[in-house]
Amino acid sequence: MLAAIHQPQFMPWLGYFDKMDRCDVFVLLDNVQYKKNEYQNRNRIKTSQGWQWLTVPVKYRFPQMINEVQIDNSVDWQKKHLHALETNYRKAHYFEKYINLFKEFYSKEWQTLSQVNIASIALLKDILGIKTRVVIASEMQGLRDEPNLRLIDICKRLGADTYLAGKDGRNYMNLDLFNDAGIKLEFQEFKHPAYPQLFGRFEYFMSAIDLTFNCGNESLEIIRKEMI
């Protein structure tokens, strides 16, 4: 069994779903420390002026874990996000097909960042048609704190004999620990595809929202076309 493990991000990019699609079980590592100014509470969409952030405002106190971070609902961020999607994607080929799913998503009042991230991942996973099983790490008991050992514990708990790491994993993972635990390592080598976008020059590393509004049912095959 092949497992992958990643922090839950908000409306993730294509490489995130490529990793999910390649494995048998994908674990959302929500019980590790939250990192500011990364992709845990924001992601990017394309506009006529380039790209812009969709940001979920949070109330964060160091060193909270991702599943402890509260959303700042004093800001009407749902309305702002939905307006940005309607403004920038209303002319996309598949806007009408998917916009009601996003309206339903943004109609809910989320309390924690982990909740909204997991829901956003589930939304895009369903639109893309990825069938991989998803597990929440905080629902597992007795995981060790050391990062490598935590990953090994999760793999063992799931019965996974192979772990799919990010492409830079060789630089920071203790490969010997995985070898000693009998877990084979593979490393993701994702090549970002180009696809039809609105507004001229292609922008890489957008949220998968951009791909789905532009390419609809073909989106997953576009992600897969660079698979080795």
C-alpha cells in the first residue's frame, strides 16, 4: 500500500492533488504546528491583473497546531472569496457547472482552519474525481512527536509499505529510519502542465480552482498527463 502525508492546505494547487491521486491513502497531517505566510490559510487564483490570494483570516497564537487555529469570522472572507471567483471566472467554460458547489461551500460558517481546509480539499477532490481514501492524522492516537517517526507511525498504522514523499524529501528526511522500519520511499516528481486559462500569459501554481473552472471534466487527466 502506498501512503502520502501532507498538511491540510486551503484550496490546494495541482501538485497536491497529483500526490493524492498517486497513492492509496492520503493523510491530512493537521496535528503539526501551523506556519504563517504559507499555503495553510490561503491560495492563489488568476485574475486579469495577474494572480491574487484567497486568504482565510485566522486568530493564531504560537505555537498552535493547525487543528487548533481559529478562523477570524469578524471578517466576511466568504463573501470576498466568492466575489473574486465570480468576477474572475464567470467567462470560464465550466463556471456554471461548478459555481453552485462553491456557493454552498462558502455559505457555511467554519470555526477552525482545519475544518475549512479539509472541506476545501474534499470539494476539489470530488470535482476532480479522485477516489483515494483520505484519513485525518489527529484521529490517530499515540503518534510520536519526532517528524520522521511520526510519518513512520502513520504508515505502520495504515499498513502502508511505501511512502510517497515530496520531491525535496531527500534533503530533510532520515532515510535510514524508513529503511529500518521496512518502509520503501518514493519521491514525487510532478511536472506542472499548461492548460487553457483566461487572461493571457499562463500562470503556474494556481489553486486547482483555476484548472477546474477552465477545464472541467478533463482536469484530472491534465494533472495525470505528466505522470511517469
